[in-house]
Amino acid sequence: MSTKGNGNDEDLPVAAATAPRPEEDEAAAPEAAAEETGLAELAPPDPLEALRQERDDLKDALLRRRAEFENYRRRVERDRGSAAAEAEAGILRPLLGTVDNLERALAAGGGESGLREGVELTLRELLGLLASLGITALAPLGETFDPTLHQAILHEPAEGFEAGTVAEVYRKGYSYKDRLLRPAFVKVASAGSPGAGDGDAGVQ
């Protein structure tokens, strides 16, 4: 009986030692989850997705560069056109004095019909040349006074003209494309009856 009792006592501790303990299972669970997470992080990225991202980045960069280049090109063309127009205007401006002289010669009249016909022909040719180059004459009789295009020499009442309109043009103005070569010298009608005031000079 003693031998059997000893055998049973030896078997009990062995069984208890091989059984897993609950606290060991709880400690092993986080470690297993951490290993799985690490494996997921170490997984290589999708090469196709990387190529798509690189393509999108390159496309955005290309669109930005294209927009910058278009803005630069338009700015250069605008500056170039502005400089060319200003240079042309500087060349054409002195011709306007010749037109003035021809018009004054015709206004003065005279007995020499041949001379007058020659002046008229020269004037027509010169005006045609100026028109072909883009020069427009400003003769604003009856129009509303515009200080950006007209220079008021006199303000006085004028019969048949409303206040604030051009009653007389002393010298034509000329514009070249979108530039004013020189303003028109004008008389501006003011309120009141003709002869009621002396008027006031406005030469600049």
C-alpha cells in the first residue's frame, strides 16, 4: 500500500506542471498581435498604386508649369506689342503737324486753284496713309466733352449746343490704336445764353 500511495503522489505534480496557466495565455496574446501588426507594416507597398501616385504628381507639376509658361508668354507678347506701338506712335506723331499746315492752307483759300488742288491731293494722300496705319482723327463737334480725349480751350454758352458738349473744334485730335497721340482742342458749351459771359481759357 505504501508503494501505490507513493506512485499516486508522484503523478499529481507532473500533471499540474504541464497544464497551461491562464496568465501565460493573456501575456502571449499581445505578443502575437504585435507580431501580426509588424508583419503587416513590413509588407511591401503596392507598386501599381505607387506608379499611379507618381503619375498624378507629374501631371500636376506639368499643368502648373504649362500655366506659368502661358502667363509668361502672354506677358512678353503684351509688353512687346506695347513697346512696338509706342515706338510707332513716336514716329507718326510729327506727321500731324504737316496735316495741320495743309488744312490751314486750304482754309485760307486763295486764287490759285492749281495750288489748292495740289494741297487737297497731298492732304488726302497723307490722311489715307495715316488711316492705313491705324490713326484715327478726333473731331468731336457736338459730342459730350471727354477730358481723356479733349482739351478745353474755352467754356462759354453756345447757341444750338447743350451744356457740356463740344461747340467748336480748334484743332483735331488723333489716336493711334488704343493710344491718344494728342487731344482735340475744343470749346465747350456752358449753361446760359450766348454772350452772357466772357468765358474762361483752359489751355494746359
